[in-house]
Amino acid sequence: LIEKPRSFSTACNIATQIIAQVASSQYGGQSISLAHLAPFVDISRQKIRKKVKQEIDTLLKPNAIGSYINYVEKVTNKRLMDEIKKGIQTIQYQVVTLMTTNGQAPFLTVFLYLNEAKNEQEKADLAMLIEETLKQRYQGVKNEQGVWITPAFPKLIYVLEEDNISKDSKYWYLTELAAKCTAKRMVPDYISEKVMMELKGDVYTCMGCRSFLTPDRFTDTGIGNIAKA
């Protein structure tokens, strides 16, 4: 029995185990969405916050309720970011160092799509995961000589949508970071939510080569007919 993970880091560990098992059963690639790990961020947040409160109550009794709450949130956020960093690092490190039964690293694609989140809190948590993923990919991984290099996997696919496409949008900073990462590491690749909705009627995870094996929708522009031909 594999129960539902009770922390983000555990979820990342289980995800890498699944990736390795699937890769060992095929020669093709596989794709995952970072949004599927986002719900575990709040699970870790609640767990960490509870622990921090217990620690503070054991050590001292703050006089001001306001300072107490601020301190709890500050420590909680710090520890949560540490766990997010370790979790994303686990995925990247495991993917490039694991050797499957096929004698190769898992051909993995990670999908970065903000609108896949179910609510605003989950979207904000997903944004943190995307940011950390891009930062770690920008840094790269060390080779045998200790030189920072660009890893082949996982491939990253970043979706452009209303919340990150313009300078005045909420998550524009992620698009800037993605562009900076692409300039140095040649990832992520990009997909337009608007165009994909027109062609496919939905936005979903693709292969790392950005290939979609599902048929295009027939549109007034004839794009669907061209694709079918």
C-alpha cells in the first residue's frame, strides 16, 4: 500500500520512483505535470506551521499576538521554501542519475502550466514550484569534473497564458525567468494556451518534442483540415 504522501518532499520521492518504474518498462518518453505536485505544498505548509507553533509554545509565550502570528508565518514560509527546493532538487537529481533497466536515464518531460491549478492558493504554490524548477535548471547540474552543465532531462514545457504573458500580469516574473533560462540552457520550450485551445480545445501535457498525437479540431481557419491532410 502506498498511501497519499503527507509532505511535498515525500510526494517528489514517490514521483521519481514512479518515473523510474515506468521508464524501465518502455523505451519511449513520459510526461508529468508539476501541477499534480502543487497540492502537496499546502499539506507541507500546514504540517510545518503546526510544528512551528508547537516549538514556540514550548520555548516561550510571546506577549503580542500579532508578533506571534508573524513569527510563525515567517518561519513556516522559510522552512516550506527549503522543502520545495529539496523536493525539486530530488526530481532533477534523480532523473539525471537514475539508470533504468534499459540502461538509460528516464526520458522525462515536466509541464509547467499555471492554469492547471484548481484554485488561487494552489496556483500560487504551483508558481513557487515553477520558479524553483527554472532556477535549478538555470544553474544546471555538475558533471564528473564538477563543472555546471545543461542536463538532457527532464525537458521543460512552459505554457504562456494571460497571467504570465504581459509585463503587468501577475506571474510575468516567471516568464522573464523562463526566457533567461532558455537563453542559457535551451529550456524550457513554450506553448501558447490561446493557440492550443483553438487547435485542441484544451491544454494538456505533451511530449518533450512538443508533439501532440491527438487530432486538431476543425476550425473556420482551416488549420484543422491542413493538419489532417
